[in-house]
Amino acid sequence: MKPAAENESRETDANGPSAVAAVTARLRQSPRLAAAAAVAVAVVAVALLWPGGGDKAAPSPFGPPQVTVSKPLVDERIEWKEFTGQFEAAEYVEVRARISGYLKSIHFEDGKRVSKGDLLFVIEPEPFELALATTKAQLADAVAKQELAKVQLARTSELAKKNFAAASTRDQRIAELRSATAAVDIAKAAVDTANLNLAYTRLTAPVSGRVSRHEVSVGNLVIGGAGGTSTLLTTIVTLDPIDFTFDVSEADVLAYKRAVEVGDVQSARDNLIPVFAQLPDDKSWTRQGTVNFVDNQFNRSSGTIRLRASFPNLDLFIVPGQFGRIRAPVSKPHRVMLLPESAIASDQARKVVFVVGDDNTVGVKIVSLGPRAENDLRIIRGGITPDDRVIINGLMRIRPGAKVKPEEGKIQGNGTKP
């Protein structure tokens, strides 16, 4: 009886806690064995939990998930290409001093609108008034000398007729008159220069627009001149119309030129191409303008070419320097298929949509995308047919190969409008 009891005790130890402890100790002594065991446990767990793994998955007690399906919207559209750019003033003026002197007064409020001809700055005019008076006196002196030269020439000419004056004396009087006349011309030019310098003491707005802050305060010395060292006093930017500059890649330019060759679009160099712009928070493309400039070469560093469009800014809402987006037409109106952006999913580098077959089974189709359209729609160039029933709502509740309960929906569009 004792051996039997010992055998029973050994079997209990082999299948009991002591056996588990022995296996645990062995796993701790062998890291490779422990890793292999962990992998085996993970594989078994995945096989049991994965849909379709192990035994056949039990049907959901709630039935197939409900989704909204619709055939692609087939309608006439103009394809648009979008670019990011920046608004800038059509005219930008730096107001600089043209003569040197002390700033006497400022006649505008920083950041306000000014009209062409409005007085902005006054430079101390007294030194230039004195200079003008001096040049006027010098002109009067030159005129008096000119009159004297005329009288002397006339007297000498009369004496020469009677042989009482030598011919050389008459020639000298003629030269004196010419010199006096030249002196008068020099004096007149000096007066004009003095008048001009005096006028430069009053700086007016060369264009209408919004003025920046004053860069120099009253009482400071400003340096004038025609070079780049003259003092910058302020700047003015025009607001209406406003320009929008953007860069286009070489590939996009080539595609556009190919479209011009086949007659789908007009050349941007020879025609005013209508375009639409929007600010970052705009929901629609309501700002319409025209492309009025295409640069003459590509930027060698970026491989892009600069374009400029002009937009009305009657409400002065857009400020130069703001970023925005612009869209330009790249095709003539033609029939296309459209789907909501929310119906398009990503599979690594591919774009896919989910379709429902006649037996209500979910399938996957790879699609080729075109540009964006209105109402968050996307033009679909290929991969589906106009008769496919595409899932447009409920993508989070489906998986390929599963059954669904489709509900018919409708994709809304608004024709060829941007």
C-alpha cells in the first residue's frame, strides 16, 4: 500500500504547484525558452480572438451594421487647382526725406488711412526759406549785370560804327553780355533748386492707402538725399485692389500648358484668367479676381514660377501680408464622378472606397483622385463606376467581407460653381 501511496503523491506533485514552480524556474534559467513560450501564448490568443480564427465567429446579436450608400454623383464640373500664397499691396511706398533737416511736425495718425496729397511730415523750413531768399538776391544781381552788359555793348557798337572803338573792344562787350546771360540762367536754376528744397520740407502722401507708424519723432535730424542712406520716415500700402502672389510648380505649369494646347483652358499670359481666393477661415470661394502676371522664368532653387492675381478689396478686410489659398481652373466644364471626402479612406499610399454588392457584402476598390470640388467633394478619376453603391456614412462600423444593412443616401452638389 505504501508504494501506491507514494506513486499517487508523485502524480499529485507532478501536476500540482510544485510542477508549476519547476517549469517557472526552468524558464527563468533559459531566456530563449521563455521567449518562445511567450510567442506561443500570443499566437494562440490571436487565433482565438481574430474574426474568423479558430471556430466560426458567432453572428452579432444586433444584426448587420447599418450604413448609408449612394452612387457617385455624376455632374458637369470645372476642375480647379489650389495653391497657397500671400496677399500683398499693389503699391508699396517708402516715404523718405529728400533734404536734410530737423523734423518739425507730424500730421497723421499711425495706422490710419491717408489720401494722395495729404500732408504727412514737415521738416524745419526756415533754413530753406533763407536759402531761397539768397538765391533770389543773386538772381537780381545777375540780371543787373546782364542789363549793364547790354548797355555797354550797345554803346560800343555805336562807337565802332564811327570808328571810335576798336573791333576787339566790341568783341569783349559781346563776351561780357553772354557771360552775364549765363550768370542769370545759373541764378534762375539756383532759385528753382531753392524752391524745390523748400517744397521738400513738406512731405505728402504719394498714394492713397494705409500709413504705417512714424519711424522718426519730432525734433530728430533726418538725412535726405537720392541714395539709400536717406532717412525712412514711414511706409504706405494701397488696399484696394489687393494682389495675391503664389508659386506654381514646373509639373503643374506643364500640365496647364498641355491643357492650353488642346483648348481646354486659355493661356494665362495672354488672357485674364478668373480665379478665386479664400482666407484660412473662409468656408467658400467667394472672392473672385484675375491672374494679371506670370513671371518670365522659373526659380532655379525651388523649381517654381511666380504668378500674381488681383482681387477687389472694397471692404478693406484683407490686409497685405495675410496668407490665403487660390484656385485656378485647369479644365473646361466636363462630366465627372464625385464622392464626399469622408467616403475616401487611406490604405498606406493608396486611396480606397468601400462598396456594397448585390448581396450586401462590403468590398474595397482602389480609386484615383482628382482635385477637390465644392461641399467637401472630391473628383474621382477612376477605380469605380457610376453604378457602384459606395458607403458614404458608417465606415467605422464595417470591415471588408462583412454583411451590412444599406440605406440609400444622396450626395449633394452645386454644379460648376467654385
